[in-house]
Amino acid sequence: MFMILYHHSRIYHSKEFWYLFLGGELYSGVSLFFFISGIGLSKSYKLKKYSFFAFFKRRFLTITIGSAVCIYMRNIVSPLWGGQFSLDISPLVLMGFHEWYIVAILTWYSIFIIIMKAQHSYFDTLFYTLIATVSVWAILSGLADQYNMTKLWARFPFSFAIGIILGDYIEDILLYCQKRTLHILILCSIPFLILLKNGTGNYPYTIAMDILSIPISLAICSLFYTFHLNRRLLILMGQYSLPMYLLQVVFIKNSILYSFLGYNVISLILTWLVIFILSIITGKTHKTILNAIKI
């Protein structure tokens, strides 16, 4: 989430926040979302063995209701935060389908449950996941000339696949990361910085950077865990990551604090803090609704 907030602050205010010099290259945060989703789905399915109906009911309703709550929050608060009032309550909007991320994640959830129901061993999971990943990537890459963002989004299936494949072994991987934190950070950061220097406009480079961001992030999380740093904050960021993701662009783009405090570190951090607080309120509202309808 920090990477995504940083990235969008740079996109919408590149001249004002010139010192966010890596902002245009830190969009690997979205790929990490997909990686974490792959791990979460894999572990959750192994524990509960959902049926098709139970899986889709829980995942689909959870995500779409969460999207609707976020949209209402944006409509209510955005005018107060410097944005324009816009109320669109059409079914597709309320289900989150105007957000490319919701469409992408629900598509991969569908692919995931089909793979899980078809597989009979870990090697089946590995093979089917790799085939599905390459197929989705090939389709998206083929459509890149027709749809502006498709080439960019085609990176994410690889991150999701890695999460699914490593889901069963994530505890061992994290333990290894704790023992080799500095080695991983140094060895993975060197090629990452080399790719960064060559520019992220080159399509293969962005996929490689997304993949390298996974061990780097795991090593950083292991470092936090080892020294007991911000563990509660990290848990909260994870719990409310979806509303943070859906809310952040509007409030970063239109932050009223920039008018009062100027484009400085204080206004930037306060804007991110407002997004975080609104995400907690939105997330708790979402949870209350899910509990009321017993999902």
C-alpha cells in the first residue's frame, strides 16, 4: 500500500512532489496485491475445501459489497476533499466492475477455483496454474494494441501464479527470509536497480521487476517481524488494503490539504493518513454488513 500511495502521489503531482523520484517506478505494489491474494486463496482453500457455490458466494459478495461501500464513501467525502460530487449507482458500478482491479481479481478467483477442483496433486496445481497464467498473459498481450492498459495489466498473472504455487510453503519461505534477509535484499535489489535504470517502459523489464519485488518485500517484512517493528500497523494495512486501494486515487488527486499546507511532506503524509482512517471506517462498515447478512 505504501508503494501504491507513493506511486499515485507521483503520477498526479509529478511537478509538485518532484522528490518522489521513484514514484513512476513503484507500481509493483499492485503485483504484490496479486501475489498476496494467491497465497491467501491457496491457504484458505486448503483449510476449508470450498464448494464452487460457497467459494463464489463468499468471494463475489465480499468483494462487490466492499466495492459498493467504498464507492458510497467516495461520493460522500470526495466533495469535502476538493473533488467533484459524482453519484453513479448503476449495478455494474456498485459491483465494482468499473474498477479494472475488481474485474482482474474476480477473473483470477474463478480460474483459481477451477484449478483447485481439477487438480489431484501439487504438480497438477503447478502445471494448471502455469498454463492458465501463460494463456491469460498471451491473451492480454495480444490485446495490448487495442486497449491502452492491457499490456500493463498482463504482468499481474505471474505474481498471482507465484502466490498460488508458493502458498503451501510460505511459512518455510518466511523462515528462510528471516535467516537470509540481508542476502536476499542485496542480491535481489541489484538486478532490480539495474532494471530500474534501464527504464520501466520496456515491457519485459516491468515483469522482471514485479517478480523481484516479491522476495524483496518478503525480506523487508521478515526484517520488521524480527525486530518487532510496526507489526500492528502492518496487520491493519493488510486488513484494510482493499478499501485503501479503492479510495486512494480520488483523495490523492484532489487533496484539499495541498491548498492549505502546500505541496510538502506534511500535507502528503496527512493525506495518506486520511485515506487510512477512511479505509478503516469503510472496512468496518463493510464487515458490519457482511455480519448482518451472515457472509
